[in-house]
Amino acid sequence: MLFRSTGLGKTELVAEIDKVERITRNGDYLVLHVATIEPVKWKIRAALEYKDVLAVLRSCLKLSIITFILWPVRAFRQAKRPDEF
């Protein structure tokens, strides 16, 4: 997974999803834990509330996203890095 931040200029961060957990003590949120591995090692957390999760799921129902997920060839080859995203 690749990340870019406007605060870091054109620096590209390589990351992995560490875990997703549900917490309830501060409200109902899913917390997405991401660990960057290049060029720095950071732990990034995103707290998603119910409407955020629905927005992500709704966004994934586009035909272009569904064909991306269902095309199994992608699982067996190295992803080409985008020039801009």
C-alpha cells in the first residue's frame, strides 16, 4: 500500500495494514492500524465511524473497483507504481 501526504511533498510512504479493531470506550469506531515501512517506520491510526465504513463500502461498489477486485491476475504479479495519485 502506498501513501502520500501534502505535508511530505512528493515523498511516498510504503505501508502495510497491521490490524483493524473495534473500540467502544470512546464511541463506536473501527480503528485501522497501518504501519509504514519505507522510508520511515511510523504507526498510523484512522478511526472510522459507522457512516465512514458505509461510505467506503458504497465507493467500492463502482464497476471499475469490482472488476479490479475480481481480476485474479493482479494477485500473481508485482504492482506497477503510479506516477501520481
